[in-house]
Amino acid sequence: MRKTIRKTVLTGAAIAAGVGLAATPAMADDASWAVVNGGSVYAESVDTSLTVVRNSAKLTCDVVSANASIPTTSGHSGAGIGTISSTTWDTCRGPLSLTFTVAHSGSWKLNAVQPTATAGRSVGTVTNVVANISGPGCTATFSGGVPAYYDNSTGQLTFDPTAPNPTGVSVVASGVSGCLGIITNGDVGQFAGTFDTDPNNVDLVYTP
């Protein structure tokens, strides 16, 4: 059964995904990924944020939850190693403490990118992201991809705009209506947040 998981502190640099994580063309063709203890995963983050890079305007949500599938596999390229089928965003506030809603659209892909020097920690991305933002006099869609980390030891997926991003993913605003110039078409956004997973024993393993 799903359970609510709370994380007490989230750094501003830390929001992506499942968990997991798009193979970069620079990696060897025979490199592969495996998922151990895979299956259906519920994830939850506290104080997840979306920041507009151009002006640092920030939308912060108290709780974001996600339903993901990361099947057990081996010999995988890393691209599309898992999916996020739905997300729910609760109590989201923007500039001037205005309340906004965020609606998930489509199936988001979890991709494995590369290992790190830290054992059990992998760089990844969440792609096919489509998030529809609406609030007083303002609607917009942010779509694209989010850089991330996944840690086997904690079972945490962290959307982190400072994570290595060899595939150059980003989320970009479109369909902007209103918003008083705070959000404009073409604005790049940065998602940040740390998701605790349930179960938290899904391991992502890279074999060079």
C-alpha cells in the first residue's frame, strides 16, 4: 500500500522522477543498465519547486507525489528504463503567495545516463515532462526534461538543476497566457525536489 513519506529538509538546489535514470551518446555501445527489485513505485517530495531562470520567479508546492513503474531488467540502454504515469501537486504557491494548480500530462520517461564516483549513485533524466500551470490570470505549460540523481542507498530520486546534464535536457514554457511577464514563452524552468520512494529498495546498476 502507498504510504505518505515526509522529508524534513530540501535544499533549494535539490527537484524528477522514479526513479531512474537517457543514455548519453558518449557512453560505450556495450555499456548496460540493470534494475534490481523493480516494479511499481510510489514517490513523494516535500517543498518541490519550479523556478523561472530568467527572473528567479518560483512556484513551490508543499507535497508532490508520483506513480512510477521501473521494471526489473538487465542489459538495458538506460533510455526509458522506467515511466512516471501520473503526478499530483498539492498546495502550490507562486509570486505574491498566489495559489496555482499544476496538472500532469502524458507519460514521463525515466532514463539512466551515467554512474558517478559515489557507489550506487547514478545520474539520470526525466523526459517527456509536460506540466500545465494555472493560476489567477496566468496559464502556461512547461515541457521537456529534468536532470536528476538516483541513490540506491536511500531510494531517493532528486530533481537537481546542478546535476550533470550531458544530454542537455531542460523544461521550457509555451502557451503562456497572462502571467504579467513573470512567465513568457521560451522561458527555461528548473525543477528541484527530492522524492522518497516506496518501496525504497529499487537498485539501478551500471555495467561498463
